[in-house]
Amino acid sequence: MPKLKLPVPPMPGRPAPKRPGKTYGPQTPREHGREAGTSAIGWIDERTSLSGGARWMMFRKVPKGTNWFYTLGSATMFAFLAQAVTGVFLAMYYDPSATGAYDSIRNINNEVFLGEFVHGMHKWGSSVMVILVFLHMGRTFFFGAYKYPRELNWVIGVVLLILTMTMSFTGYLLPFDQRSYWATIVGVNINGTGPFVGPYLSDFLRAGPDFGATTLSRFYAIHMMLVPGAIAALMGFHLYLVAKLGTTAPPWLRAKSPEKLREEKVAR
Ligand code: HEM
């Protein structure tokens, strides 16, 4: 008589099969509370399938030899996010008018709860972001990441660099003290000496032929809406290309010769 096959035992780690008559899932309010986060994410994912995109973005293969230098891009992004968060809190108390700007900054520093701390984070954070973006550019340059097929990502990076410098330049005027006022006049005049577009650019920055009350509003709008929006959009595209193309291997790693690869394949 042929032997009957034994049922396959449950795999270790797998949940036991459901038994009829027994209730499953969270029962008590405490259990419901514990699972609330997972259920909420599951609810959103069931309707958007966003987890597929997140997995595609985060669980990528990275080349051998990936090291700390590869964290400079993410560090720049973190610096930008910190600037965005502290900037929102500063905007709640800042007055972008020629008569009120200086006093509103004094108020932030002297009266507002944690105002000096947040203002300091924003001020020093801008230098941190500029240093990080240059280090990141240096890393991508020395690792040859500007070559095919990443040329477009390099060009987007150059635009991001210009936008980062624009953020520093436009932010410098906002305290509206003697130093920021005169330094910005110098900066705008230097812009005006540029070929062809220079005079138009300085007129645009001044919001007219003279440095006046509207100049501050112009700088404020550029600093907190126009440029951060452009940086956020370009950063998204920059990261999409990084995930799509993968990162460059460090230049000191040599590719294996085709024979060696074939040998390995045959051995396997
Ligand atoms: C706001 C500024 C920037 C942010 C937030 C940013 C962010 C990033 C991140 C997170 C990566 C992937 C990880 C890494 O390689 O570090 C990356 C890669 C890259 N970035 Fe940037 N980046 C910025 C500016 C720049 C600049 C100024 C350049 C060059 C002019 C540049 C060129 C590149 C290139 C070519 C890659 C691909 C690297 C590779 O394949 O190995 N980025 N960026």
C-alpha cells in the first residue's frame, strides 16, 4: 500500500494556522493602541502602494567600497531640512519691512522663547550647508560621478549649488543691520557688472533702480519661497536619478576581468 505523505510542518517563525472559533488580531484597547501605527501605514499603503516606491528608493544595491564620503549628499539634505524647519519658526516672528525687520530680529533674540537658539541654528546652519555641499561636490568630482550616465545629475547638482549660494546671499540681508545692508549693496553691485544679464539681474534683486524698501520684500520672497521650492523640487529629481542610476564605485576599485567573472560563474 502506498504510504500517505505527511503534512508539511509549519515553518519556524511563521504564524500558526487559524483555528475555527478563535478570534484573532488585537482585542484589548492596549493591543489596538500598540498596532495603531502599523494599521495606519497599512491603510495608506493599501490605497496608494507607496511602500513599493519607498522600498525601491531605500533597498538599493550599493557598490563595494561605499564609505563615509557617500554620506555627504544626505548630510547636505539634512542641513537643508534643518534650515527649512528653523526658517518656518523664524518666519512666525520676522517682519520683512524696512522699518520693522531689525527690531523683529532683536525681539527674536531677546524675548521669544528659544528665539536666539533657533536663530543661531539657522545662521550657523547656512554655513554648514554651504560647506557640506562643496564637500559633496568634491566627492562626486574625485570619484568621477559626473561621467556617463550621471552627467544630468551633475548639472542638476550645479544648479543646486547656485541655489544654495542664492539662499545665503538673500538671507544675509534679512537682519537689516548696518553690515547686512552695506554688504548686500556691494553684492548686488557686483552682480550688476556681469556680462549681458548682470544689469537686469541687479535690477531684479533691488526691485527697481535703487536700493529701497521693496528690496527687502524681494529678498525675503526669494529667500523663503522661490529658492527653497526650487531646491526641494530639484533635490527630489537628484535623488530619483541617484536611485535609478545607482552610485559610482570608488575609483580605487578595479572591475574584475571578464575571464575572472566567467570562472566564478562556472564554479558556481
Ligand atoms: C542641495 C544640494 C545637494 C543635495 C541635497 C545632494 C544630495 C545628494 C545625495 C543624497 C546623493 C546620493 C548620496 C551621495 O552620493 O552622497 C547625491 C549624489 C550625487 N550628487 Fe548631489 N546633492 C547636492 C548637490 C550636488 C552638487 C552641487 C553636485 C555637483 C555639482 C552634485 C552631484 C551629485 C552626483 C554626480 C551624484 C551621484 C553620485 C554617484 O553616483 O556616486 N550634487 N547627491
